[in-house]
Amino acid sequence: MDDHNEPRRASRPSRRTVLSGGVAGLAAAALTVWTSPARAAVAEYFVDSTGGDDAADGSRTRPWATTARVNQAIAAGAVAAGSTVRFRRGRRFHGIVRPGTTSGLRFESWGDEPEAPVITTYKYVQGEQCWHEVGDGLWQVDLSAANIGRTHHGHVSSWTTEIGFLKVGSTLHGDRKTSNTALTEDWQFTSLGSIVTVRCAQNPSIGGRRVWLAVAEPILEGRSGSTVRDLAFLGTGRNAVQTASSAVRTQGFTLASCIVGEAGGGLASDGVSRMGNGVQVWSGATDVLISGNTIVDCWDTAMTIQGPAVTAGPSWSNVEFTGNVSDRNMQTFEYWSSGLPDPSAVATCSVRGTTASRAGASWSAGVRLDRSGKGSHVLFYADAVQAQITMRGNEFTGASDAYLYANAGVPVGLSSDENTIRLAPTTRLHWQRSERIEQRAAWTAATGLERNSTFTALL
């Protein structure tokens, strides 16, 4: 589950490297002061974190440098509807992307480097002098904005310093505690205000080791009419990609051929639960296409539709997840809804052509409080909207707990069939039921699901 809360050259990720172990080092984008450009015609704008300058005009020969410059230009009306913003391939951009209310924007890549541009909210600490020892094996760093460039580098959020997890090398450390006295093992941490405290036998940045800290701010907000292709959104303590809230309905949003992940660990509104999805489509969204993306290493689910019912019109309409790859997430697809929907409207969503593996193998598996049964490919909670959900032609391979989890019962509008389901012989088909692969006939008869699907026992 989730809350909807808005708030240098190194090894660059390709789909292969992401699936085999994550992204290597990130580099900081400089903070700059600029003035608004005069032009606002439909155009292409270019961004290069290494060779750009935020005081430039955003042309290919004089590109901007940061996502902050892009967001400022959009908010100021200097980027016209229908324009394209291109991020340089092989570069890292520390920041967020906010299309705002400007419709028809496209966000894509440019350049001939093989790796997609990475947009991230990671901060990083590299110098031993940046850490302050506060006890035996306890180290603190102050991430306040005033200390950017001194104690840390990377993304500076305008509204939070909360950290969802740490990354050291290729390992994500998510064992977050509520008090420093609870820190007993290496890489356990607290995030209290702007202060992060880490348990480590030696200085966390000994020998120049970089410690990445995932700021709990969504990287991309999908807005009406926007199209995003061939970018990577990696490293956040919340959702990597999310549509706008129900109050600002998203109508027409495409995310295609992107790499998404290393997401979550931030606190939900109750101050206890933690959350973080790869791609979250909030209620009120229509005509959304999520296609051909690779989604990895999320605290919760790779893909989800969720939120309170919309009282006028459909809560979701024509939301399509097509041909995506999911790996090392707690779940592949999640749905829940609450409240009182418009009784005359029909909510629709489809999940097709997914290649999903290792549900429950998320970095959150060993540290989350709500562990039981959650390592499942398909996860359902409340079904207030009674959405019509179609699942066809997907491949679900390996799950730590079950193929399906439905604590409030299978959604009445679910139609799931002609999928391929591969599980270990001891893994449940349905967490709330007892059947395994060998009892699939009894399970399909009882639930009405997967009657023509292919089931295979993993050896």
C-alpha cells in the first residue's frame, strides 16, 4: 500500500546491468542561478548535467544542466505545450521532473551514449570528514540544504530531508529504526529531521566510499498529455513514478521504455508504515499507458492502481500496463480502492505481456513489518470501486509467498486467464488458501481464475 504524497560519468545503467545488480555511482548536478528565457514557442530543449549550464538557452549547443532548470522553465511558461525536453544519455541528473499543468510535453533522451540518462533523488556522502561520530560505532551526517557541497551532494528537496534507505556499492540497506538506541547492526540507520545516524564499525565513508541516501520524494509526476520515453528513474525513498492526485486528474500519460526502481522506504501518513512503488497510477487517471519498462528493487510493488474512489466519472479508465518487466519487487501488480464510487461509471485496467520474476525478493523483505504473505505477484486489498481488471498473457515466475494475495477477497471485476505461472511446489497459489501447484484444478474451480493458464512447478 501507499500514500499519495507530493510533495559524473560512471557506470551507467542499461536494462541488463539493472537486472543483474543495480546502478553504480551517481554524480552531483551543480546548483545554479538563472533567469527565464524569453521564448515560449513549441521547441526542443536539451539538458546535460556535465556539459550544460542553467544560464544557457537550452538549445542542443547550449544545453541546460539540471532538472530544476527544466521545472522552473515549465512553471514559468517558458516551455510551450507540445515541446520536447531531452536529457543527455550517459548522464546523471539529481532532481525531480514536474510537468505541471503544461500539456503535451515529451521527455526523452539525446546523444549516442549506450546508457539511458538517470534521474534520481539520491544524495551521497563520500568524505570521512562529513560524518560526525556520536557514539561507539554511531555516525551522523546533517543533510540540511545549507550543508550541500559540504557534508553531502546530490538532490536537495524543497520539502523533505527524509531518507528511505541507504545504498552502499550495489546493496540497498533498508533497516530503518525509530531511535538511535535501536541501532545495533551495521548499516541500520535513523532519519530524524535533517540528521541521519548510521551504525557502522568504521567511518561509513572510509577510504572515500560513497554512501547513497534515497530522499523520500517521488522522481517523476505523470501529468495530463505528457509522454516519457527512454529515461531511467532510479533512487528515491518514495514512488519512482506516480500520477497526480485525484484532485488533479491525469488524462493521457505514457511511460515507455524506461528503467524504474530503487524506490521506497519512506514513511506513510501514519508515521509507522513504509512504502514505495515503481509506477503508481492514482485514482482519477484515464488513458494511461505504461509500456515496455523495466521495474526493479521496489519496497512494495512494481505497478499499481490505487486510491479513493472518484465520485463523478470512472476512478480509472483505460489504464494499460503492457509488456513490462518486473524483478526483485515485493509484488508485481497491486490494486486497492476505497470510498464511494460513481455508480454509473465503470473503472477499467489491463495488465498484459508482463514478464515478472522473484516476487518477494525485494530489499524490503527482511525489514518490513507487514511481511506475511506480501511476497506475491498479485496483491489486492479493498475493492470499493469494483474495477474491471483484465490480466492476460503474463509470465509470473517465482514468489516467496504466493502467486496471489487478497486479504479482502478476490476483486469482483478481476478476469485473469491465459497466463503462465511458475512456482515452487511448496508455494501457495493464493495466500489466503491452501492450494499449491498440484491442487491448481481445485483452486481454479473455487476462484474462477486462470482456467486456461499454464502452471509449472519450479524444481
